[in-house]
Amino acid sequence: MAGAMLKGWIGAGEAPGRFQVVDPSHPDLPPGVNWHEGPPGEGFGDAVVQLGFKPQMLGDIAPGLAGAVGAETTLTSIMAGVELASLRAAFPDAGAIVRVMPNMPVAIGKGAVGLIAEDRAAPGVEEIGALAGKLGTAEWVADEALIHVLTALVGSGPAFVYRYIDALARGGERLGLDADVSRRLSLAMAEGASALAAGSGESPAALADRVASPGGTTRKGLDVLDDGEALAGVIGAALDAATARAREMAEEAKR
Ligand SMILES: NC(=O)C1=CN([C@@H]2O[C@H](COP(=O)(O)OP(=O)(O)OC[C@H]3O[C@@H](n4cnc5c(N)ncnc54)[C@H](OP(=O)(O)O)[C@@H]3O)[C@@H](O)[C@H]2O)C=CC1
Ligand SMILES: O=C(O)[C@@H]1CCC=N1
């Protein structure tokens, strides 16, 4: 995920030399990005430090980093579940702390990013919002419980959309289309429908009705999706499950 953000920032015009990656194994990095095996001996100073490893690794990795994170350092974390209080406990000397919840489309500047800060007024926090804005659409929330929801909606969301597109493609194939043709057209349809909705003043719900010509094909299909709130029910249940897992991960990070 952190690599996708790096790609997004460089694609948005940020100089690769601005970025320093700290990772004991040497990852494949875009040309010009700097790599370090460990944190700088003199500390991170006034840099923005983003934690991009798995939440389950916090307990192992934080002790080796915390000494390099001082009051001038702005700390950000993209870890699902790990709450601000857990980050503060692991990095007691950090300056501002911000949680950033991105998703994979940040790599092409089309991300959706949720943010919450320990203190919105702290120095360095506005810069994090501006950096997130370069990756797509960024929104601050004030209640940390909502970051768990955004983890499901925004972070996991692309996977749910990919399942939907895959189901469309498989449906087309079942009805006789060549598999590759069905996949290409399903993707193009989903991309076009999203782009049109994003640029329209109308809600997706209203647009769905506009596609449905009276007595036509779309209404018949919508009737299936809407019957007993079938689609809303299943998507809602997926969001519930993913949000519940984020909350569970928050508890795990406190142990
Ligand atoms: N995948 C997604 O769409 C999203 C993920 N997230 C969050 O992003 C984080 C990463 O997830 P994801 O990218 O899926 O998982 P990955 O396993 O792909 O990424 C983990 C990263 O951590 C690095 N890493 C491992 N050990 C260390 C270490 N000791 N010090 C520094 N870096 C280390 C790995 O580097 P290497 O490969 O070189 O070992 C790798 O780049 C998680 O916290 C997740 O919750 C948030 C939103 C969306
Ligand atoms: O699946 C996960 O836990 C991470 C967080 C959101 C997307 N991927």
C-alpha cells in the first residue's frame, strides 16, 4: 500500500528524491527514491514519517523506530485498526500523529483517503492533508470510530468493487460472451459509469433510475438487486464484517 502511495505522489509531480524508505529488506523502489536499512542515527528530525507495515508488526518494529521519532517529527500511520492512542503509546515523543486510511487507486491519483489527527491544529497536520489530497479525494473525520468504517469502505472497498465487476464479467460469460471480452467490457462499463456519476450532480440512486427506461431491461435487473434490499443487504453485511475486524484489530494492537 505504501508503494502505491509513493507511486501516486511521484505521479502527481513530487520529486522522488524527497522520499526516504526505511525497510530492512531492500524493496523495489521507483528510480530516485532513497532507501535505508534502518532509521537515521541522528533521528528523523522534522520529517514526516509514515508507518506502512502490517498492524501485527507494530510491537516488533516500533521499539526500534521510536528513539528516532522526536517532537519535531510528524508521524502518520496507514495501519488498519491501530488507533491514535496505540500509536502515541508506541511513539511517546512524536510531534503530531495522524492516521491516514488510503486505498490502492492512490497509485493513479484516484484514491479515496480518510484522515484523523490526534490534534488537527498541531504543526505539520495541514501538510498531511495536502499530501493526501494529491492522491485523490481526501476527507478528515473527527471521530476515530469512523476510521474503522472508512477502513472498510475506502481501504477494503476496491476489493468489494472488484468482486462486483468480476461477478458482472462472469455473468456475461455465462450468457455466452467470450470471457476476455466480457471482462474488458465489464471493466470499461464500471469505469465509465463511475466517472459519469462522479461528474454528475445527481446521486447514484437517481442515476440508476435514469438508466431504467420505462418497461425496459434495466428495471427488470434492478428489481432483482432491490428485492428485499438484496444488494444493499449483502454490501452492508460486508461493510459490517470489515468494520468489525478493524475494531478487533484495534483491540489486538492494545495488547
Ligand atoms: N492493501 C491495502 O489496500 C491497504 C492497506 N493498508 C495498510 O497498509 C499496511 C500494509 O499493508 P499491505 O501493503 O497490504 O501489506 P504488505 O505486506 O504488502 O506491505 C507491508 C510492507 O511492510 C514492509 N515491512 C516489513 N517489515 C518491515 C520493517 N521491519 N520495517 C519497515 N517496513 C517493513 C514490507 O516491506 P518488504 O516487502 O520489503 O518486506 C512491505 O512493504 C497495513 O498496515 C494495512 O493495514 C491500508 C489501506 C489499504
Ligand atoms: O485488508 C486489510 O486489512 C487492509 C486494510 C484495508 C485494506 N486492506
